[in-house]
Amino acid sequence: MKTIQLILLCLFAHWTNAQEKSLLWEISGNGLSKPSYVYGTIHVICPKDYFLTDSTKASFQKAEQVYLELDMDDPAMMTKMTQTMMLTNGKKMKDYLKPDDYTLLSDYFRQKMGMSLDQIGGMKPFTLMSMLYMTLLSCQPQSYEMVFTQMAISTKKELLGLESVEFQMGVFDQIPYEKQAALLADMVRKKEESSKEFGAMVALYKQQDLEGLLKLMDDSDWDFNGYEDILLANRNTAWVPIMENAMKAKSTFFAVGAGHLGGTKGVLQLLKKKGYKVKAVL
């Protein structure tokens, strides 16, 4: 499982004119000899809520190669993740939290995971947030990224990544640790609300209701206001040239967090501006 991607706060960006309910989109035209496909994932979901449509499976089979956000079959990936999960500035979480918030979080992690912040406080706030999300679930979660990785391996399709572990973790390093730490404490303080909102998000995801997800996230308190370009738009812009080169070489199946697809700065709109035909696959 992609630990550093478990956070759900940046999954769903603004969608414009999203009339069709679909997570799967076909990319064609603009000189492509074969269509490619892009699928919007949710990075963590309980097995009872997990689904994969026949059209998604068929599109995956048609593709000749697979791109995820990260190269999940890179043997060095876990080592790279471990190296980027820890604070390296000589500080610990205690330096970014108010005393009451530190006690709140420490007690929560001790209760849920058997470890206090004194033991794991050297981890970056985002890493701890990923761990916190795991405690909101009443299951051993399923990962779409791992499913697609296993499908690629079993069908002997080349698996590649749109960005490196170091780059992806560096994205979150651009958001002040104090803000991340405060949000972490707030999530614990309002854990029932956090869990309820997660459930609502999963329900809308299962319905492939992108407009409903938009409204949910617009109404949510759990966001990184002011950092949307860092989390989404800048990465989308960097991905598109990579996607173009991949699609020109081979029919490609892309799977990325659903929030990267929609909106005026989303991957789908960026591809349309490049002259590609993008249509929902139902």
C-alpha cells in the first residue's frame, strides 16, 4: 500500500460540467494510433466497498502498459519511502504542536496503535496523518494501486510511475508542518465527524458521483486551502507531457487519485486543451 498517499484530503478537485458518472475515461485522437485510459482512484477503501467495473477491467486488458502515480513494483520504493517519512531538520512533532494538542495526539496514538508521540514523533505530520486515517477504518483496507500493480504483474504489462517517491513526499514538505500538525490534532478532536465524512465520501465514490464528491469537499473543513496548486494543479501540469509521451508509444492505462482528473486545471481538461478527445467510459 502506498502509505504516503493514504490521505484523502486532496482526492477530489472541482469538476466542471461533469454530467456523466464515471471514474474511467478514454483518451483518443490527436495522432494517437490507439486509445489510452485514465482511471480515478480512492487511495484507501474497505473491501466491502471496493469495486472494479467490467469496463475498467476490459480497458486495462487493452492497454499495453500501466502508469500509476508511483512505480509500485520498484524494489527500492519502500526504502525510499522510509527515508522520506522522517523529519530531518532536528525537530519533532512536539515542536509543531500546542502542548494540549500534543497530549491529545499522543494519547490517541497510544490508544489506537500502542505508540505515543514520544516514540513516533520524529515522523513527518503527513506520515502520521496517513496512520491516523487507518484508525478511522473498521477494516483492513483495500488499495486500488496494489490491485492494478498485481494486475500488471500477472499480465506482464510494464508498470511505471508519473513521479518519484522523493518528489511526491516533497510536495507535502511545501506545506508548513505547523499547519499539517494542527489539522492532525483537529481530526482527532473531531474524529466522529472525520469518520462520518469519510463514509459519505466512500458512498459517493461508489456511485461514481463526481459532482456529489465536489459538493462534499466544498462543504468540508478538512482541506489545505491555499495549497491546491501544490497538491494538484502543479503535479497535473507536470504529468501531462509524461502521459503524452507514454500514449504516443503505447496504449496506456493510467490510474491516479480522482481529484487529479477534474476541474479547469485537471488532467482531463489539460488533455482536451492539447487536442485529445476525452470521453467517459460507462
